[in-house]
Amino acid sequence: MLTAATLVASVLALHLPSLVIAQSVLAHVIVGNTAQYDIGQWTSDINLAAKYHIDGFVLNIATPYDGTTSTQLSLAFQAVHALPTSVPFKLLLSFDYLGGAGAWVDADVINIMKTYCPSGAYFHVDGKPMVSTFEGPLNSNIQDWLYINGSIPGGIYFVPDWTSLGPEGFSTDLVDGAFSWDMWPDGAENASTAADSAWVDWLSPARKSYMMGVSPMFYTDLPAYNKAWVWRGDDMWWRRWQQVLEVLPDFVEIVTWNDFGESHYVGPIYHPGVPNTPTANATAYVDGYSHQAWLRTLPYQIAAYKHAYNASKPAPTVAKDKIVYWYRNAPANAGNTKVTGNNCKSDTNLFGYQMCFAVSDVLQDSIFAIVLATKSVTATISIGSGEPTVFLGLTAGINFISRPFSGETGKVEVSLSSGAHGEGPAIVSEPVRGVANFNAYVQCAGGC
Ligand SMILES: *[C@@H]1O[C@H](CO)[C@@H](O)[C@H](O)[C@H]1NC(C)=O
Ligand SMILES: *[C@@H]1O[C@H](CO)[C@@H](O)[C@H](O)[C@H]1NC(C)=O
Ligand SMILES: *[C@@H]1O[C@H](CO)[C@@H](O)[C@H](O)[C@H]1NC(C)=O
């Protein structure tokens, strides 16, 4: 006999999507870079992320647990607990197996999860706490996750980044989903969905979820860590979000909120978190290069994603016209650098694995902009006293434009026919103090 309860259960089983709070957008936070945070700083970062519609932070934690990691986890969770209910922000853990003092041991992973997963501040999927990793296959036994899962009452929702194994490189029985770190272009290519599609094609038949990475750029020059390369960023803040609409992943992870050394931060620059030693010093390429204006486009991009994934979610809208623009302030071939295009083997990067390119072959010398418009507008971008480049017929919604430097130098100015006007630091022909800097200035004009 069909009782009301079984009827409800079977109706729910038919109509509930398997992931009750999929289509979430999270941001990757390097907890090691928050070493001197206090609760006020966590609250401020969380409110900023929530203001731009990010649903939660993925807290990347490296060994050892005692010290910064344990102190900062506690503060971050306290900060989320204290939020008003109008801010539905959550946190989840990502165990970093390559950073810090080496691989995590299972007992610590289980203890940390037992401490934080039951928290109301923890991000749950299908009633289970979501847990991720940064790698692990190279220095731990990934089968252990079955035991770890079994040690947490009710289990976990496990979405590791095991990109080193690639799709088909492990059993889908071990996981609930996968996250891919493979999100930057190779050489002079545009960012593509090839890697994302390979993961989705493998995960979907097993009914496992996919978390897609969205990053605005990647540039690092930290010789002490054998890291001195750049990948094409250029238009990624536009292109990758468009690709999210094609791939329609179950989750998006923004990479990152605060990794200053790799230049892909979108959160506020926090000076104690910027690498600053004689042989690993990101200060020169991070100081003065706020990326927070990239956050300004997020409410639109996130709404577009959620609406495309689930039509019952509101379609994206633009309240006020704005233009978010970014560029490097010198041509890519100006100045001295040991930085290479791609993560290729060089004297400053002994562990490279890709083909080497000149930076100028990988990066485009252009000013890039996203225009969010309430109705049709015209945009102009000019450099110095040169002729402005005019972009006619931009439409209501989101638009992407760019103009090459074309050898021009001088102050950058952007404007929209609806009134926005912004200026930015000059494009110069030689970088300041002779050393090339491939980080981007990011700014916003109009209803920012
Ligand atoms: C994790 O444990 C839960 C609860 O015991 C179980 O339902 C789930 O299948 C387990 N997950 C994996 C990947 O084995
Ligand atoms: C990158 O994309 C742009 C615009 O879609 C296109 O014009 C260009 O040819 C592409 N470049 C490569 C290397 O595919
Ligand atoms: C790092 O670089 C900055 C800016 O160039 C400089 O002021 C600072 O002294 C450097 N720090 C170290 C430890 O070398």
C-alpha cells in the first residue's frame, strides 16, 4: 500500500536533483596566507565575498595542524558563526598534500573533520559536509579516503583535486565528485574547456559531480620555490565564466581569493600574506595591484551560471552600467626577466614540464574590459594622446572588449556613452626599474 509518507518520498526521489545545493560558487583561500588574521579580518573578507555572491570559502590547509592552521580555522569558523542569518556564507576544508610540512596523516584529517564538519558554518551537500584536497595521490594512499569517510558519522561529500591522476586515473567509487586544477591555458592558446569536458564525460555516467576552476590569471616569480612562469591570463576572467555556461559544472571554485605569490588573488591584498624574503619576494609585483575590481562582475556571472544550471534561479540583471578593465603596464617583451611562458624547465624552475615560450608569445599586449550594460552603449578605450578605440553597439547584459597597445604609451582612459569614465596608470615602453612585471592592474568605472 502506498502511504502518504512513501508517496512523498517517491515524489521527492523523482524530482529532487541529486545535489540539493549544487550550483554553488566557492573561492579558494590559502589559510597559510592568513597567518596574522584576527576575527575582524575574517569577518571583513567573508562579508566582501558574500557581497559579491560567493557562497563560501574553500579553506586550503597544509600541515602542520598546530599553529597557524588550527588558530585560523578556529577564527574563520567563529566569524561565520557570528554572521547574521541574512548572510548565508559557509566554509569547507581542502587538505593540501603538497604544501606545508608534507602529506596529511589520516588521524589528523579525521580529527579536524570531526571538529568542524558538524558546525552550522560548514558547507554541506546532500546533508554531508563537503571536503576537498589539493592533490594527495603522489604522497598518500587515496584508498584511505574510504576509511576516512567511514570514520565520520554519516560520511562526507568528497570532491578531491587529484588532477595529477587525470580523469580515469582513479575509481569513481572513491569520491562524490572531482575538482580539476587544470584551468590555465597551455602556451599561446586561449583557455579551453577540453580538460573540463574530459572530467565531466568521465564523472557524469557515474553520477558524480564536477567542480570547475575559474582563475583570472597566473604569474609567479619566486625563485626560492623554483617558480618563475606565466600562463596566458589576458581574457580569462571573461572567457572562463563564459565556459562555465557551456560546461555547467555542479560547483565553481574561484582560484584564488588570496594567493598573492601566483597573482591570481581576487580578494584584498593582505601584506603579511605576500611572500617577502630575499629569494621569494612577491611584494614588487603585488603591491599596488589590487584585483578587487574583478569582484564587481561576479554577481552577474554567478547569476548567469546559476540560472543556466537551474532555470528557476533568477536571470542575471545589470543595475548600473559599469566597465571593469585590466592590463599590464608595459609590453610583455620589455625589461629583463627570467620568467618563462609556461611552466617549463629553466634555471629558475627545475621542475617544469611544459614547452618553453617567450612571455611575449604567450601574453597579449592589450587592454581588456568587461562592460555590464543596462541598455545598448558605446565604449571607448584610449592610451595617451592616441586616437580612442570606439566599441559600438554593446548590448544590454555582459560584453567583452579589448584593444591592443599598438605601440602607444601614456595614461589609459575608458568611458561608456552612458557616463562612466575611468583612468588608469600609464602604459610605458620600459618597465619601472628595468624588471618586467606581468601582474595586471584591475579597475572599475561607473556604477561599481
Ligand atoms: C561515505 O559514507 C557514507 C555513510 O556511511 C556512505 O553512504 C557513502 O557511500 C560513503 N562514500 C563513499 C564514497 O564510499
Ligand atoms: C583566441 O580567441 C580570440 C577571440 O575569440 C581569437 O580571435 C583568437 O584567434 C584565439 N587565439 C587562439 C590562439 O586560438
Ligand atoms: C621585497 O621587495 C620589496 C619591493 O621591491 C622590497 O622593498 C623589500 O625589501 C624586499 N624584501 C626582501 C626581504 O628582500
